[in-house]
Amino acid sequence: MANVFEFEASIPLSDKKHDVLTVGELLIDMMTTEYDDSDTCDTYQKLFGGSPSNIALNVKKLGITPLVASAVGDDGLGRFLVDQLQQAGIATDLIQCVDDSTSMVVVTKSVATPIPIFYRGADYQLAYTSGLEEAIINSKIVHFSCWPISRVPSRDTIESVIDTVRKHGGLIGFDPNYHPMIWQKGENGIDYVKSIFGKVDIVKPSEDDAERLLGKAEPERYLDYFLELGAKLVILTLGKDGALVSNGKETLAFNSLATQVVDTTGAGDAFWSGFYAALVKGYLLKEALSLGFAVSAYKLKYTGAIVDLPHLEFIKEKYGL
């Protein structure tokens, strides 16, 4: 990949069979049916969840070809998740069924940043297989988050994933959604997460992610720090204040396109989805960023991480991009 991603150019992608391969957690989001910051709601709904799998479902709707690699338990929740992927027309060959419970996150519906409770089992049992390797070699973009690197053995799997992408040419996106509660007991994962930035191409920390990793600082300082750690393109999202994006040479500010916020769950995944779909379709980097924020704004109007997204070109027209 290029040393600098120019905003007024498209990112050249290899001509490969699969557009986006997402690697990591496939899990249940158990979400309250009401807005409830006092924890008194006793009714929850079962929703499809997990950042990489959310992105796979989203990009399919936006008009490009995804694959998802993950691990679920041999239980009803795992079968529900696999069935959701199959209904969306996404291949499930890379979904491993393991001897552990399907992972789950309990979330309170919120218009602010939701505070999740994590129950982890199968998701971090993801193994590096010959099938996964073949998928990596044949994918233009490979994406993962902090979930699979937070525990062994999936951490070892992601390290092999990165090595394979680098050998065979591909773009790597990393969501540094660090949260101490998903990390191995007794291990401070911050230094490990920092070590990943120099191995990937594009990172998208939220302001909360940046503060958890680096402490309190001004947004511009966060950008500098992530670039110093080796990231080539840093997309720092700032909630209602939009985002700052730097390629190391130039920094652009983007306003939020959100006009209505019903539920923030999955807003970051929606951004990645619109951004990746636009890159694959050959849009200039600056345009792809704007389309990512437009897809995120569209998602914010609905409950749950997964919504019925229209084609990317419809969203482009809707937001006047």
C-alpha cells in the first residue's frame, strides 16, 4: 500500500475475488427494549451483533461482496447468528463452531455512548485455518477490531492474518475499540494495542477509544500520537462534533451528518461499512470518508446495530454528496 493516502485520490485495491473480509467477533447483542440509564428495564430483545459481522451485513446491502470469519458456540444463539448471515446471502464457510458458549453483550438502549456488559466464550476461540488463509489472499480489504486481539488464541490468529495480508497485498483496517473489560484478566492490553498501529493501514478510534488508550488530550494530539505509532490514515470520530482525519501530511475536518439520533449502537460499524463500500467502488478517499459518515448518520435514525440500509448510491444522493 502507498506510504501516504492522498485525500484527492482513490486508494488502489488489488483485483481480488472478495471485496471485504471481516475477522473477529460474531455475538448476540441483548438490548433493552426501552431507553433506561437507571437499569430498571427488565425486557430485552435478541439482536445480531459483533462489529466485524455487522460490517459484513452492512456492506452486502450497500452493494459490495463481504466474507466474515468468526467463531460461535454449538447452541441456539450460534445457530441464530449463522442463520442471519445465510439469510443475508453471506457465505458461512468461515464461521467456526466451537465447544464454548456463543458470546453475548448486554446493552442498554441509549442516545449517548452505550455502556455494555460482556459475556465472552466462543468468539476468541477463532483459529487460523487453511480456509481463512485462502480467504485473506483473495480479499481486497481485511478488517478487525480489538476483540480478537484481546485474548489468546484469536490474538495469534490475527497476527497470522496480518502477516498473510502483508505478503499478498491488501488493505488492513483496524478498529481500536479498546475496552479493559474485554481483555484477559490481569493483562493491560494498551501496549499491545499500540503495537498494532504500525502493522495496519487505516485506524478509526473514537474519542473515547483514544482517551482509554492514551489518556486525556486534545483531538489533534490524538491524531499525532496514532500517526507516530505507525498508522497511515487516522480517522478520529468526535460524536456530534464530527471527525478529524489525517494522512500524516494533511488533516481534514468533517461535520456530523446526523440529524436524528435514536440509538448509537453500531454507528461506528456503519461508518466503516460506507467507507469500505465507497473505496471498493473507486471513490476518492475524501468522498469515501463523507459516504462513511453519511451511512453512519442514516443508521443513527434506527434501533440496533443492523438496519435495512439502501444501496450506497441512494445514500449518496440523499445526503447530497
